[in-house]
Amino acid sequence: MQPLIEHARSLRLRIDRDGRRAEFGALAAGQSPMALFVTCSDSRVIPSLITGARPGDLFELRTAGNAVPAYSHVRPGGDAATIEYAVDVLGVPDIVVCGHSHCGAVGARTRGDDLSALPAVDHWLTTQLPGDAGHERADTARHEAADPGMHAAGQRNVRAQLERLHTYPCVRRRLGEGTLRLHGWFYGVDSGLVLSLDGELDAFMPL
């Protein structure tokens, strides 16, 4: 923790040293992010590292397994509020759902791990990640040997979460108006390679 504290303590000095005081001062006037970036809570996934984003560029939503809960009119949660605010108030022109390799959430769901000791995690993964996240569940050992990063299952999960976005009225409206674009990305934590879902080819291809 101490290195993080030291970095935070010196932030103001580094801003002044690098001549970025005006840049940061302008952030007080408001935000106009380029995109809503939905990704996993995993510490190895850093949106600003992947995209080169600077302060104010990305509005972020991070959940275990980069899950997008289906919209509910009854009791919408913080995830729904984040999406709605980004789309209806900030007017982001793009939403990126970014999955990643070696995802613990996807791996646990794919393998059917016993998570009874972690009831909150168990409930989240069971309700938010696709139940057939891996057709390979019947032969997990063989699949993990061939794809230890769970790339195929992770990419299927990105597709599923993109579909979930269509349950949001604000997303459907903006898509109908032609003012919003959805993107599915997949990040290799061990390689830095970023793949993007090509709608025409229906496949993940290098950006």
C-alpha cells in the first residue's frame, strides 16, 4: 500500500512539474468522455493503459466478469445508473465492453466451480454470466490445456454482455437514432493484444 500512498501524495507536485495544471483545472468545468468503458474489476485490466486515455476521456463501469446486468424497471442498481447517466446525460457516442483473458470470473463459471463459501460471488456469476459460457464444461481439463486463458469463453461472455446492453431503453433509443455505437473488445493480459468484435465477420479480430 505504501507505494500507492506515496504516488498519490506526489500527484499534485507532478502535475505542476509537468505543466498540466491548466489541463487538470479544466476538468472542474465538467466532463465529456469519449466512451463508456465497461470492463472487469480485475487489477490487471487498466483502461487508461489499454487506450491511452487521459483524465476525462473515459467514463468507466467495472464489474466482476465485465457483466452488464439486464435492465430492470423495478429496482435498477448502480450499474444501470452508470449506463443511463453515460448515455442520457453525458451523451457518450460509444460504449466498449472489454473482456480479458485469464478472467477468474469467466473461468469459475465455465468450470462450474463450487462457490458456496462465497455466496455473493456465486450469486453474481450465476445470474450475470452466461450459463453456457463454455460448451467445453463437459471436458474442462482438455479445454484448459488447449486454452488456459479462457479466450473462447471470455469472448462469448463479451457477446452476451453486448446483448444485455440492448435491454436498456436509453441504449435502444440512441441506437435507433444512430447516435450510439457498441464495441466488443477482448484484451490479452499476457500479451497486450486487443481484439475487436467484427460484426460482419462475426469474429474477434486485432484492432
